[in-house]
Amino acid sequence: MWPVNRYGIVSRAAALDAEIPERRITEAVRSGELQVVGRGQYLPGVVLSESAQPTALLYRKRCIAAATGPGRLVLSHDSAAAVHGLELLYPDTVHVHLTNGLSGGGYTRARRIVHPGILSDDEVVEIDGVLVTSLERTVVDVALASSRFAQSLTVLDGGLAHGLTDDSLQGAFSTPRRGVSLARRALRFADGRSESPGESWSRAQMIEDDLRLPDLQVEYQLRSGRTARCDFGVRDVFVAEFDGLVKYRRDMRDGEDPEDVVIREKIREDELRDLGLDVARWIWSDLTAHRVTSIVRAHYSRLGIDI
């Protein structure tokens, strides 16, 4: 049993204090039993094997390891988003992002980016002993750094879902600076009801193609007595859903296989059709191929929905 700290991280010093030989630590790292998250800091590999999102978990642990090391550094940008639980569309899981609190002095290394930037007292918060930029500062930083509309929309959707207000974000983007035009445009369409990066990216593609936007999280009572909540809907004639792998894992019940979720979803879809609804679905590969707009447009055309 490896000695882990409050963050589930094993330090080399703690392992040695527990009389675990240096050779055993080295062998564990080589075999993957321990994953390196920082200098002399490791994450038990079994934790990753049991996670639905191992890449995101490993990155979060790397960020925590950096922030709890010498100097009490402040995580920011993608790293702060990871600690806040904000899902990004294009997360940088290579670099740990930090902000130095100064007007200059930023630098980039192979695994670390230090951003220059003054941080006021209310722009730094502590989460479980880890210093990070506040939720609002984090959302603003990521939105301003985004070169893609979809990424900016995703983080703003997430910020609103986590309790930020449209007014506060508008104020944060009131000053002209690099990236603010894209962020302001994304904010006009941001909606805290969006529940995943896939849903945000779906809307981003519709927005960029000037397609009529559906309502979000529409609900219908099914004949089985269940309530079906659909990601998108228009005028009680059309509903659509983004089927992400995380959603399927989330909906799995104890003892179920993925096939059980698929069967349950098929029954649910049939019940929606029984209500007279036209149903569309798409998956991540449709997003990456930018097929969402053509899928929705085809349904709109068949139903006579104005584009």
C-alpha cells in the first residue's frame, strides 16, 4: 500500500519514510504502477484505471502537485479550470498553467507556462489547500486566450452553469484587450443550461453556420411515466441529443454494460417518437467532422422549421 497524501498523491519522501526501498519506487514508475505527476510525486496507476476520464484526472493531479510544491504558486487558465471542475473543449493537458501576480516575467517551459498578470485578493481562492484563480478570473482568462469560438463558448457556458452572471462577465470584457472581441461574441450566446463541451460545441457549429438555435434541456413526459430531458428542442416537433461517451458512462447503473444503456436509450427514443417528435442524434465524430449543422438542417427542412 502506497502512502498517499490528502490529494491521493504519493511523494518519494513519504514512501522512503514508510521504508519502501528506492528500487521498489523506481520499478513502480517503470511499470506504470505509479504515474509521475511532479518531481518526486506520483499517482497510483490503479486510480487512473478506475477513472472514466483518466487523462483529465492525471492532468488535475499534475496541477495540484505543482501548486502544493515549494512557493505556493497560483494555478490559472486551464489548470485552474481543472481544479474548479470546468470542462473545456480543447484543454491543454500538456502544460501546468500558473499566473505570477506580476505585470511581467512570464515564461514557457516544456511542461509549464507561467503567465504574467496582476491578481487582486478576490481573484485568488483556495480550494482544498490549492491556490487557484477565482472562478470568474479563470473563465475570463480561458475565454480571452481562446482562438476558437467553440472553446470560448464552452468555458462561458460552464462559468454560467457554475453560478457566474452575464452582467459580471460583461463587465470583465468591457476593457479592450487581446481576445476580447471573440469572448464578447461568445458571451452573447452563452447559456448555463449547456451540460457538456459536446453540447456547447454543437451550438457553436449552429451559431457559426447561422442556423436557428434550438432551446436547451427540453422535457417531455413519456408514456412509461418517465420524464425525458433532451439536449435540444424546437417547437415540440424536434428534439436532438449529443451522445458523448461520458454521458453513457454517467447513465450506467450498477451491474450494467454499455449495451444496457443503449437499449434503454432506444426505448426512450421510441417513446419520444410516439409523442410525434422528430429525433436526431449525433456523436463526437460528427462534431469533429462538422456534420452537426447538416444533420439539424435536414431535420429542419423536413419539418418546415425556418432556418
